[in-house]
Amino acid sequence: MQHNLPNFDKLKELAESNPEELERLRTELCEQLIHEAPEKYRRKLLGLQFRIDMERRKAKSPMAACISISGMMHDSFDKLRMALNEAAGAAPTGILDTHVEDTAHAKVIPFRK
């Protein structure tokens, strides 16, 4: 599986001078990677690439897309971590599993004017 990814400086130059070419390269490399994956993983990889492309398309900026896709990645890793912990017999420690303290009796301090 040989992928000819240009070095960082070349990618940076492409991003600044020819973003369309950078996008073409990104698409080509993603398609090549999916095509070279074992057959049993291709459908899942195509679905994941579709979700990533849709997040990029609906984002208002490249940074918003990055944050959204990063969130997808973290959610996936959290699910994997919980599944591995469950398989190992460990107690769940996910964000959704934590106990939230009752703050109804907290003292509210106003901001100074």
C-alpha cells in the first residue's frame, strides 16, 4: 500500500496557491486507500468518508469542519474504550456514566459591575 503524499511544505504551498489541487489530491488519496482496503471494510469506510464529506460540506469554515470531525473521532474512540472496558470487566467510566452533582442549592455570586 504505497501512497505518495507530498511533504508538509508542498501541502502547505498547495493549500495557499492551489486549494482545488489540494482537494483533488485529498479525494484521490482517500479513494485509493478505500479501494486498497480489504473488501470486508470498504462499505464501512465509504460510509465513514461520506459522513466526513457531509460534515465538511455543512461546516461554515474549515475550522468548524475540523472541530466537528474531531468530535466524531472522539465519540468513536469513547465507544471503543467503553466496549473494551466492558469486555475486560471494568466498570464503565464514560462521560455519560458519571454522576452529576445536584447543584440546585449552590450559591450564585453576581459579577461585579
